[in-house]
Amino acid sequence: MPMKKTVSIIFLCLAALWSMSAQSKFSYSLELKAGAGLGHGPIALFTPEFVAQYDLGGGFIAGAGAGARLAMPCLSYNVTNGKYTGRSFVEEIDIPLFLRVGYGLEKFYVNLDSGFAIGIGSVALFAKGGGPMEARYDGLFFEPHVGWRINERRTLALGFLFQQSTVADRNVTYNDSSMKEEYRTRNMITPAITLRYGIMF
């Protein structure tokens, strides 16, 4: 699905849920999420999110949310003279927009967030007054998470984020006094484990 259609659908769902705010089955929350990459994932990420959801009955909920994510995704995989020499990372900001479906019991619940992250760009370039760098976190994502209701207003959840990312393969070869550099980008899904703390309103 094209990005514009995905973003439009998420915004329409947010507007529809907001219009239900006067109904008793409607609730919303502020959720603070921190995470660290697995495998080819980021070094770290931090995301405050606002989520609106509606009680469908029988333990089922549906909702939508938006946030602002600060992350350090992988910029490139570096190979020098045929040997892997590590990864490079970049600090960047993106805006995740998502839909949520879930099921819960009195204390235990399971949710699935899926949506689209709009990449804003590199933090360093913005700080220096430069133009935005192409975002690495920019595309579809989904995040299942399992949670526990601490009390009526507090929740804690553990999840796994799978984010579409742009990663570069950087291959450098030194020959005597010359250097040859090859730079190729590819699209992949990168994983991270997340911990989420929510405050219900």
C-alpha cells in the first residue's frame, strides 16, 4: 500500500476514535517506550506515544496512535579489504503512525501495533542547521507486545519491534596508495526488543 494511503487511513482512524471520546468505552493513554536492537537492529530507541482505543467488548480493543521516535538505527555495514569491520549508526527522528488491535483479561493483555514510520532525518544535521539526511527508519513496521496492568491507570509491556529500514553496505578496498569505495543500499526488516510503560487517562 502506498505511503500516502497508509498515512491517510491511520489519520482517519485517529479522527474516528477521537470523535468517540464522549463514550464510556473510549480510553486513551500516554506510553513511553524504550528499546534496543537485536541482530541487525538499532543500538537504541526511545518513543513517547499517544494512543486512543475503543472497547469492542469481550476483551477486544481497537485503536490508533502516533508518536515521536528518537532512534540510532544502523547506517552501514562496513567491510575493509574483505574483512567485516563493524557497523555505523546514526541518530535520527521519525514519526510512527499505527493501528492497534488487542485482547485482554483482567490483568494480562496482548496488543499488536502496525503502521508506518515517517522518517524525518538526522539529528546531527538538524542541530548544525543543515538539510535532512535520508532517514534509515522509514517504512512499514509491526510490533506485538504482551503486557500487565499494574493498576487501573498503569501498564507495563514487553514487545518486539520489526521496522522496515534502509541499510548501506560499505565496501572499502586499499591498494597501495589508492582507495576504492563501493556503497550500496538495501531495504530490510530490522528487529528490536522494547519495554513500554503506559499511563491511562
